[in-house]
Amino acid sequence: MSLSQAQKKAFRSIGHHLNPVVMISENGISEGVLAELDRALNDHELIKVKFALPEREEREAMLEELVAASRAELIHNIGKMALLYRANPKANPKLSNVQRYADHHGRR
């Protein structure tokens, strides 16, 4: 899945107002974290992930691992926050951040 720059820009606009739903600590990526990440991406499609790690290299390595394990696309990464997207054609319109905020950010 390759998104255009316009789509990424629209997703960043939506993501700006989101709170993180998954947090990664120094304990790393466990099966529980991956399960929660998968559930959040299925429900919301576009999510924010917070890394509670002090070292930039650790955050980048864990982010690469998360993206690969979740089959999501990295939309944006700044500091300790990352914005991930994975399309779900059967997403609940009341839960999907992409569908709920589509009209508010010029995507249609």
C-alpha cells in the first residue's frame, strides 16, 4: 500500500488531534502490545503510538519492528510519537478515524 503525499498530508491533519492509543515502554514489543496494536488498527485505521524510550535509536528500531509486524504504513514520526495507518475495508464508520474525520480535512 503506497499512499500519495496528499493522502499522507490529510492523515497527518487528522492525526494531529488524536491521542495515542498504544504506548511502547522500555519493556519492548510483547505479544500483548502487538495484539492491542492490531485491534486498534482494525478499529481505527489511523492511530497514534507513543514511545516511552529516551534513546532515539531505540525508538527508531522499535518503530521499524512495529511497522513490519503490523503491516501498517508509517505516516509521520516526530519525537516520541508515530502515526500509523492500515486500511480496513470493513471498518466500523463510528470507530474509524479516517471515515469519521474525512469531511473535516478535505479528503472528499
